[in-house]
Amino acid sequence: MTTDGLQPSADPSNDNAFLRWVRRHQRWLYAGVVIALLTQMAIAMITTAVEQSPTIDEPVYVGTAVVYLEEHSLRYNPEHPPLGKLIIAAGVAFTDPKIAPGFSGHEWELGKHVVYEAGNDPDRLMLAARLPVILLTLLFGLVVFAFAADLAGRAGGVLALTLFTFSPDVIAHGSLATLDVPVAGFLLTSVWLVWRARRRPGLYLPLAGLALGAATATKVLSLVVVPVLVPLAVLSVWHARRARGLDPKSPALLIGRGVLAGAGMALIAIAVVWASYLVVDPSLRWETPSGMQPLHGMRTLVEWLPFPQPLRDGMRFQFELEDHVWHNFLFGRHYTGSLWYYGPAALLVKTPLGALAIWLAGAAVLLSVRRLRPAAPYVLVPTALLMATAMVIVRDNGVRYLAFAPMFLAVAAAAVLVVRRRWVKVAAIAVVAFAAVSSLMTFPYYLPYSNEAFGGPENTHKYLLDSNVDWGQDLGRLADRLKQDYAGERTWLVYQGSGLPSYYGIDAADPLTVPEDQVHGVLAVSDSAVLGAFADPMGGGGAPGNGHGGDLGSLIAGSTPIERVGHSMTIYRRP
């Protein structure tokens, strides 16, 4: 007979000694695997952070973080609460950042000023801003491991952590100074702590309130989980007290205690949000911006929320953004507005096939295996609610808004190891390994990743755009390619991003500012700019320039593509 899949040796006593050694050192072996997985993820994220130029949103957050540090003012980026930018500021503070006294431009101008114009070192500044998010992402990996281990043992924790640490989307956005991975990780942490409250509610529910508050203080969209998280807290208190034999004949009293515990958790979350604002400005100086649109319908409930006025005004600003008509792209189709199925479709493209398969299998096991069924509301219901919210109210700008999915569903995937059939475990190992290899093959180009069914990262731009492919991250790589292969040639650039081409040594003109017949030589175009070029909803065939030159669609049509840079930019030859 074999034990745990090990083949017997000629001397059975050797096998027994080896198995005893494994069992005796099992905890340390698992710790070594966890450290190895997190280390490879750290290497991937740091490499990505070093090689990428600033993405579109990052300079705004970095500039706002510098204003927090230098001026203790809340006037910039009010659409998001301060905590995520305070996390970024924790890294930026080590660079002794500079900002011109009295600077008062728009937040996009602020970002450009702080990164490129105020005398800071852009590369050092951006890496310092990204490192705290990288560290936080690694800590969320430990939460994934712990949550999955609670459900399926340490082996399940390792499986879930493997999926997490090799998730291209988590690596891509966990290596940027943005808010998407932090808010998703805080939400996962809050749900895990509510689950743990089934054993010790007095310890874990206050901690869950802190995590929920951190999520809300990073992005207000986190509030959508409150209607689920509070009932789950009630359920956890019910389970804990029934398990101890307390008040067994008083269900109303049990529910009442649970409601009070849930309310306490919510109050702690509210206190965390207030604290995040007071850390920036203890005086809470704030004036509602003029010209904001009045609230109507259900949106008027915002004014009743127990949060600081800048947060409520930030929500109003978010409503205005959601009401704006956006140009988008999905599966080769340009369209305006939002498609309800955009999020699931984008996940289908951007998730390793092995991960998709084991996510679904894990969810099915959670729902079907009796001893795991109590965990299903904690893992699957928040995931479903966040997905539904993304499908209804989130702009079609990328899977970064769905960063919660690789985290929650990695935990769900661990459930497959509970099935007591060897072929299931072998299949689970195989699909997880397939997912890991797929992720490794895209290194270090994680942002434009797509799985093998859609042709890999080189073909992602055929199905998705914006932050799924090109978020301005490859300007430095373009500069290196131009210096290496096109030195001395006339260069034209249409770039959509926050990087400053001249900083990277790119001497290029804007082809949309001159007549089309004057554009000759090398034309470099970022994929996100192409979205604007062909997104004319009236079918006109191209978005015009500034009124003085041609349009980008016509320029591309009259050019010959030569090569791709970083899977997000194309170099053309103009005759």
C-alpha cells in the first residue's frame, strides 16, 4: 500500500521514517512553501513596478499623497477617501517629495507637476509609491491562505495561495500605486474575520469592523457589501453562542445579540473612515466644490450617511462620472455606455484557464458538500454581490474593478481538496499548475495578459482595451526601442497615458496637429489611443484631431505596422 501518493521503497522502514519526518516537520514545510510563493510574487511585482512608466491614474494618487504630506489638505481627488493614498504616502514620504508652494492646478496637472516638474526623481518616486501597495498585496496573500486553510486545511491554503500569487491581474494591479487591489484585499479580510467570528465573535468582529472601515476609507463602493456583511456577523454570533450552549432556547435573544454585534462592527468601520480624514487634516477643512449637480431619487440618501462631508461630496462626484457617456471596446466592438456582461466577459479573457476551471469547481463543492456549505454565504455571496454591482454601476474600464474575484474565488477553489477522490486532487494540481505556467509565460507583461484561448498578451488588444491592455505603462519601453532601432528618424507619437515622453528621451511630434500629408517616418500609437480613433458612434471611421490636422484612424489606415512594444503599443511606418 502507498501513503499520500508515495511509492514504497525496498525497505519499508525507510518509508516509515521518511513519513514520520514529514509529519513532524509539516508545519515548517508548509511555511517554506508559503514563503516561496510570496517571494516569487514579490519578485514579479517589483520587476513590473521598476520597468513600467506611470499608468494613467497613478500620478493623481501620488500627487494627492504628496499634498497630504506637505499641506494636510483634502482638496484633491475627493472622489475617493484618503486611506489608499495615505498608504501610497507611506512610501512617497521616504523620497522627501517636493511640490511648488501654492500649486492650485487640476488633479491631473498636479500629478504631472509632482512626478515630472517639481524636481522629484520620477523613477524613484513612483517605485516608492508602489512598494507599500506591493507589501499590502503580499499580506493579502496570507489572508487568502488563512481563509482557505480554515475551510480545507493547509493543503487547501497552499492551493488558494498559489492561485493568488500567480494571478496576472493581482500581480499587475498589486504592483501599481492605485486603489483596486487594496480595497479588494480589505474586503476579503473583513469577510474572513467575520467567518472566524463563528468561534470568537468578541475578538474577530471588531477586527472585521477595522477591515471594513479600511475598505470603505479606500473606496466608497465597499459600502455595497454592508447589507451582506452585517447579516453574516449576526449569523456568526448565532453560531458561536449556540456552539457554546448559550441561550439555546432564546433565538430572539441570540439574534438580538448578533444585531448588536453587527452594529458595533459597523460603528468601528465608520470610525475608521472618519479617522482616515482626520489623519490628513485634523481640522477637517473642506468646502463643497461649486457647480456640483444636485442629487435625485435614491442618490439623495448619500446626505444621510454618517460620514464626513468630503466623502459625501466625493460620492456625488462619482455619480457624475457614472452619468458621463464613455467610449468602450469589447470583442472587437466599439460602443458607448456600458454593457451589463462586460465584467464577466473581461474576466473570461483575463483569467488563466486553469484558474477559471478550479474557481467553478470550488464553488460547486462549497455548495454541495455538507460540512462546507456553511462557508458558502461568506465566500460566494459577497463575490456575487460585488460582481452584480460591477455589472450594473461600474464603468467598462477593465478587470481592475473586479480585483476581488481572484481573491475570493481562490479561497473557494480550495474546497476541491475536500473531495475524497484521488483523481480530483490530481486534476486540481494539474489545473493550478497550468494557471501558474500561463502566468509565468507573460512575465513581466502582466497588465496586457490574456489566456491561451484568446491568443495570449499579444492579442489582448483585439478583445479589450483601456487598463486591460494599455494604461500608459510602456512609454519607457518605447523610448528604449526607438533609441535602439529608429535613432535619427522622424518620429510621431499618439500616446494615451500620464508619462511625459520627453523625460524618457522621446523626441516626437503629435501627428494630429499637422495635415496628414506631412506625417512621414515612424508613427508610434498606444492601443488606448486607437480606441478613440475608431470609436465614432456615428460610424464616421475615426475620431478627429484638434481641428488642424488629420484623424488617427486615417493615419493608421495609411501606415504599415512594423512591430509591437510591450503588447500595448504599435510602431508603424508612414511612407
